[in-house]
Amino acid sequence: MKVLITDYDFPDVKLELDLYQAAGVEVVTAQCRTEDDVIAASEGCQGLLVQYAPVNAKVFAARPEIRISSRYGAGFDTINIEDAARHGVWVANSPDYGVGEVATHALAMALDLIRNITVYDRAVKAGEWHYTSAGIIPRASEMTIGIVGLGRIGKRMAHISRNVFKKVIAYDPHIIDGDFPAYVERVGREDLFKQADVVSLHTPLNDETRNMIDASLLKLLKPQSYLVNSARGGLIRIDDLLAALDGGSLKGAALDVLPVEPPDTASAIVQHKRVLLSPHAAFYSDVAARELRRKAAQNLIDWDRSGRPSYVVVEGKKDNKK
């Protein structure tokens, strides 16, 4: 088997190279940014290990020898799964590597917004030393947190939030009532935005969820509410979010992800005083990063050995026979 690591932003890929060497898998590396880059670099490859490079019908048509694509991450929106299915290509991911990290990061961002830690820090450094320097602060234990998407990370977020907030509510149309923990109240999407003081997003990016957080939902929020997004930047219409912030229905937003990454530092969302940002880092701890890379790389080895990756997103039709 020959594998292309299409792109990566890790300091190196020694972990992956060591895994593939031990498994007898040939590997080449690149820093692809376009479909044409992937096509050029993947000659003779049966497998792709993908971070941000676009992989779609153009790639699969040009390289019919590609049989499997594995993504670094729980999300797989850089790989077009419909195109993969049409071309019989397997798609795999690493869905459970950083569940605790993302949930903890989201809760930390929510509490920073509520407690105004960052605002206090700026005030102190500017010479202001007073507990009122960050404005009025609500009591978290009297607030409701609403979680959009109750998968692995959403459930963890609910679990670690239940002793912080008065009430935990959630919206997820894709899981049954029995999969809602007893301490989480199931509500509809619009009801969640009407009831929650804090909304935290934990849903994948797909045709159903792209731009789902728009003016029609944001206008339902209580005055002085908060929005946290540690999932995917494409879930939110940024112009609508800015309008909600400036219009007063949203007191603050915490974003680990943006529609364009990295963003223009002069953009309105980056410069907004009531937007807290981190650089798509919610997944990260040293342990989680190693786990992510190992699981994503191992998918290709498992497929080569058994005909099936560990974490299947699309069940392909192409087998592992040489």
C-alpha cells in the first residue's frame, strides 16, 4: 500500500511515518492546498491521510486508484463524502480523540464570557483595579445552558456543565430520547434559543447545519445571552452574529472556529470587543494530538490489513486487494 499525507500543520509527522514503516506501508508527504495539488502528489497512492486539503470528485476521478481517505479529526467536511460514496471510496475519521478537551475548552470559554476574566485582565493591565471594571456579571448557577448537538462532545459538555448551570437543555434531531441523559431536557431548536442564557454548538458541518445559526435564530435569544462555538466555523452566519452583538440581543460570543481560518486580523469579527477568540485549539492537548494522529493514520493500516478502517464514515466498494 502507498499512502499520501496530503497536508499537515503539526511540527512533523514522525509518529505517522513510524507507524507506516512498522506496518510496511509506503508513504509520501505533501502540503496540498487544492485538488490539483492532491492529484499531482497522489500518483500511485491507494490511501490519503487528510487534514485540510480538499478531496472530492475531481480527485477521485483523476486518481481512481485511491480507495480510502482518512481525516485527521472528528469532522470530515474537507472530504466530500457524497463524492466518495459515488466513487466507491472508503472514508474514515478519528471521532473520539479529543472529546474531553473540546468540551472543557467550550466550558472555559463560556465561563470566561460570563465571568469576564479577559475583560478584567485587560482592565488590570490598563491600571484599573476594581471588581466593577468588567460590568455586571450574572450568576452562572441561575442560568440555562443550551447545547446544540448531543453527540460525544455535546454529551461531555452537558455532563461537565450540569453542576455549573441551573439547567441543561439540548437540541439534537438525530438521537433518540433514550440517548438524552436524565439531567438534560430535550427541546426543539427554536425553544433552545428562546430559553438558553448560553448556547454552545457541538454539531458537525454538513448541508443540514451550514449557516444554521442565522438572524432568525439569533433574534430568539434573550437579551444579554452568550454564544460559544467550538465545532465548525461554517455553522454561523458571521454577519448575522455581528448584527446580534451590535443590536444587543447577544452580550458576547466565544469562537474557537471561523468560516475562514486563519482570519483577516482586521475583520470585524476579530476586532469586536465582545468576541473571545482562540485559534481552532479546542481539540488540543499534547495527549489528544498524538491520539488524533495515531487513530487517523491507523485507519489506513487497518484497511490495508483487514479491508475495513477502525472508524468508518463511508463504507466504500473498493477493496484492499493489491
